Amino acid sequence: MSAPAMDFRPLAPTDLAALLPLDAATNSHPWHADNWADSLRSHLCLGLFDGPYLVGFSVASRVLDEAELLAIAVDPARHGQGLGKLLLAETCNRLAADGAAMLFLEVRAGNRRAQALYDSAGGSETGVRRNYYPGPAGTREDARLYAFTLTGIAV
């Protein structure tokens, strides 16, 4: 019997039980359940599933022809398998199909893995926001800004 294929689908409130621990495992400042509930109602929240298991997610908001990637993560046990790039490409494809032409995001300056993903997918670094993210013990971390033309995502 073959293994179930990877599948993308919009996240729903019934996915919160899997979503909250995955967010906590991948984010130093995970969202509260209320933040997730609001996002599930108002944003593109996409899950990457391996059979019944949630292994990644993305959240993007769109206004007119611009979108912002608010969050993207893959289960740390699944890093290095190309799942982040697949998830980013699928998110961008869905945003483009919905009328978005550009995607913007910020990423922690210390998150080299994510920066490598965005660089390899054709993103352009457009600037830095100083002291944007909260860090440990009251410190702050810069954010690197990226932009994508949604017709140019490399898969």
C-alpha cells in the first residue's frame, strides 16, 4: 500500500488542535488561539498535509493586487525536504489566482533558513526594519523585507 500524497487545503477551525502546537514548535512568539480564529476567517490560511497530519502552514492577507505573507512554517522534523518551497509556491499560486500581483513579507534577520528559501524562490530583498521583532530578555531583532512578483515564483 502506498503512502498518502502531500495535500494542500485551506485551514479551518477544526484544524486548530494541530495548528497551535505546530505554530508553537516553529515560532518563538506563537499566535494565540484568538489570533488564529481571526485569521482563519479573514485571510488565506493554507495547510500542507501528509495524509491526516498537518506538516506546514501559511497565512497571507490580500488587499487589491498586493498580498502580505504573515506566517509560513514547516514542522522542524520535516525540514530539508523542500516542503517550505512547495508551500510558498502554492500560497503564491493561490494569491495570484485571486488577483494578487505582488507578495511582501518580513523575516527575522537571524532566520537564515527562511532567507535562503525566499532567495531561491526568486524573492528580492528590499530593505530592513530595525528592531522590528521582539527577542529574548527584552532585546529586539531586525527584519529583512522581501518582495515577490507572483508571476515569477521559482519552484
